Amino acid sequence: MRAAYLVAALLANPSHALDNGLIVPPMGWSSWYGFTSNINETMVYEMAQGMVSTGLHAAGYEHIWLDDGWAVARVNTTGCCLDYGPAPGCKDSCKVIEEASLFPSGMGALVKKVHDLDLKFGIYTSKGPKTCLGYQPTQPHRPGACGYEQIDADTYVHDWDVDQVKDDGCGACPQHDPWQAMATALNNTGKPIWYAIHAGTQPNASYAKYSNMWRVGGDLSSATFDMWTNRLDLATAPGQAALTGPGAFPNPDFLEVGYTPRNPKGRAGLSTLIERRSMFTMWAALPGPLILSAELRPNKPWGGVDPDILAILTNKEVIAINQDTLAAPMRPISRLDGAEVWKKPLASGAAAIILFYRNTTGQQYGQAGAGSTKPEAGEEYHAVDEPGSKYYKPSPSTSSLPLLVSAGTSVPAGTMLSKVMCNAGGLSFDVPVETGAVVYRDDKTLCLGAVGTCKCSNPPSPKLGLAKCNAADPTQLFTFRNGVLSAGPKKDVNSGPTCPGDRGNSLLIYPEQDHANEQWSYNTQTGEIKQSATGFGPYCMGTAAAVPPPAPPTRVIGVTWEELGFPPSKSVAVRDVWAGKDLGSFTGQFNATVQYHETATFIFH
């Protein structure tokens, strides 16, 4: 991490309380998104070697971050290391232990090998008594950090010499604020440690006070444009921007740039190269962490970081925007009819200007109430309905309901349904008051029912989809009570995994689990069936197969000097970052032709 110790920048951000001197977002690789718990020391070290051999390290990527699945127990000979901390007078060290079958050389040895490549090493924990994987019945106990913050911090730093810690949000720690406790423990080690947390979705000043970066939403579960733009909305909410500064950054999750076993090259429905470049641009300008989870080892069948991907990830001028030591948040200048203009001030006095052709002119996502209008000076944009919505109106009006995409005849019988962003594929239904068929409003000959089997789930379960209405089909008989949509005794509608060939998380008729994924709400006006308890949505029952109207392939997007706060006669030199080309000087306004879903990025001097 270049320019990591800048005292002046720290003083410029009074909300930052971590005494670690770290200023700019991290750049590196994490094991979770691409590989989940399929980790071991050989794989992690080979990824580190791949970071060097691909040229990513030379471009500034330096963090190797091991996520969940490594911790298996604590040193607990006498049994005094309890769930929420050591018992009084406990003589055991209670140090966390790595799983020996996965890390036979020990964590310290792996960290040293990564350090010998001139890279940094990160470790994972969670704020509760167990890690997130530890709550799954097929996993070992996998201890979390609650009550063991100082013991774990000392183990990570003094025993293993790690450089960063991710503290996940699973479980509760009732005796104290877990983020404050771990931040204090890490500071007590005397080594600057990058500290990342996974807290709530709403902006909270304590996140910036006790961590270097905080997650703004749930895990990115599919490499799609609509999902990552939802996380972008959450990360750029006005409350998040107010917390952003040197050493304090909202984290929209990993970069979906590159290929993995979960999202192999060539899989249908993945983001295009233009969309991946746009994601990289917006993550860089936030500024947010540039953390990959792609395959970095050569010659894997699912691909990895091919020349096209490397050209995105190693663009020095975009990276410079991300690593700028002012660490100022980008803010919207205008967001009108699917065309967005963003501005990010830079330490040099220049500004990064981003023109984003995000949507069509309201057709893809509908119109919100009276329509999107530009706010007057001093007004803020507010998402209509809930955070992350793609509807924007001037404050204080936030009363309009979103209009669901109506796919009409483009959604035939046999279409599998998925958990999708409500405003990008959510469908409208008539749900029975008690028990009966759930009918698709756009074609009342179609009902919810089983349309195949998901073999990726455990156990394999019927996939939910649109089938020809058949009163004799037991899979089309549903009961909706207390937020649970049941399809027979102890069978509930649940969002399942993303299997190869699927688009989005499958919806399954699954054995009841009393889990948040089974909680739904129904809006009788719009017909939406929304997953109500995730907190990271809005997710609805719908289909990624719904095809929106075709968008014009290009669009002219412009910005005036008045909008940027420049004097009208000011001459501004403009450089195209992705083209690596100076465009000359402009006065009064600047326009550019932008491709659909592209971010055209410029430096204004």
C-alpha cells in the first residue's frame, strides 16, 4: 500500500480513530467469493505467486486475504475457554488453532512465505462466538473473536505477523462492542493492521471510528450488473460519503473482475467486459477496496485473469484515482434518466469525472412517481422505497412505490424463478389470502410450481418456476402465513445456490429451516413477493430471463461547468483515463459518447 503513512491526511479526517496510519484502500486478493471454504496453504500460496507472475503486484496489488474456513478450535485443554471468553482464572492460552489438515505447516509459516514475495497477509474472524461457517451444521465449531479479541490480535500479529484482519458480522457479542474491542486490541499490538468489518447496511459513525472499512451490504452472490450496481448505490448513499476519508472507506464487496470456479469464463449471464470495467472504475473512484477473488493460478479450466481482464485491473491511471491520498468520496453531480455524472476531487487539485450510461430512459426500471428530476442546489438525492433502489427523486418526497419490470410474453411456461433485484426482473403475482395457487399477473394461465430439480442444493430440491396452472399439481398449492410461503408440510420457498447455467439464486421448495431466506412479504398493489429479512435487497421473486427493451448502444452524456462549480470561462484540460489520451482544453461544458453500461472516465485539470 503506497503512501500508507500520512499523518497530515489522518488529521484531515477527524472521524478516523484507528491509530494505525493507514490511508488508502487496500488492493489485493481474497479467497471467499471465488472459492468460499475450498482453501488450503498450497492454494493460498499459489495465488500469491500468481499475483506476482501476472503483474498484478507490480501494478499495486499486495494483499493476500484468507477468509473463513481456516480456524478449527482453541487451545482449551481444561475446558475453560468458553463461548464468550475465558472463564475467570483460566490457565489455558485459548489461542485460536488453524485446521492442520488444510494448513499443515502452520499459519506463521504460510504468512512468512507470502511476506517473502513482498506481499501482505490478511486473516479472517467474526464478531460472535463462531465464524459464519461455524454456524453451518456440516462445519466444525470454527471459533469467532467474541471475548478473545486481545488473545486473537496477539496471535495474529505476534505469533503469525499478519497485516490485516477481516471481522465478519455473524453471531452476537453481548458483553461489549466487538468492533471497538478488536480495534483496541489490534492497536495494542503496536503494528499497523488494516481492520475491516461486516456491520449493518445503514451508515454509522462508529464504523469509521473503529475500522478502516465496513461492508455496506450482503455478499455479492452473482457476477451481474444489477447486483453490483445495487451495492454501488448502498456505498454511495449520502451518509456513507460523509464517513469516507483517509483510512475510512465503505466496502461494497469484492471486485467481480476475473473468473472463478463459481463464475467461469463463458458462463451465460455474467457481466460483460464493459460492465466489469465499469465496476472497476466505480470501486476505484468510491474510493473502495480493490480486492479480487479471481483465479490467479495459470491454466485452470474456468479461466482467471486473461489479457482483457489484466488490462482492466492494471490500468495505472484508474489505480491512481483509487490510491489518491486525499481519499475523498466521489459524489453524484447528476443522475437523470439513466445517465449519471460523478465527481471525485484529487489531492493534486484535479478531479476525476465519470460519465456512466447506466440505464435506458426509464424503460428498463419504470418511472418513479412524477419521474426523476434534478435536485435544486443543496438538496440531496434519496432512493425511493428503500436504500439501493434505482429510483431517485429530490428530498423529501420518497413515497412512490417502484414499478416492477413486466416481462409479459418473454416469460414462458417452464421459466425458472430466481431471487433477483426487484427493479431488474421482479415479477407481479396474485397470492392467495390463505391457501391456493400463486398466479402470474401478466399471464394468468401460469402459476408458481416445480419446473425441475436443483441438484446443487442439499438435499436436491424442486426448482420454483412458472408452470401451466394445474389444480391437481401439489407443487402449485401454497400457503402464505407469517411471512412464510409454504408448499406443503414442512416445505417452504427458499432462495438456494447459484448452480452452473442458472441466472441468479434459484428459488427452491426446500425443507423448512426457520431461516431468513424463507421470509417474504407481499405487496397487493404491485404484486411483488419480496424477500423481507435479508436487509441487503431489495430482492424479489422474479427471473433474470425477463428481457428489458433494447437500449441504444451509445448515448451522449455531458456536464456543464456550472454543475461542476467552475467559472463559465474557465479553460479545463481533459484527459481520457481509459484511452490514456489528452483530449485538449474545454470551456463551459464537456460531452462524450458513452456505451451502454460503460463508465467513461476523465481527469479534469
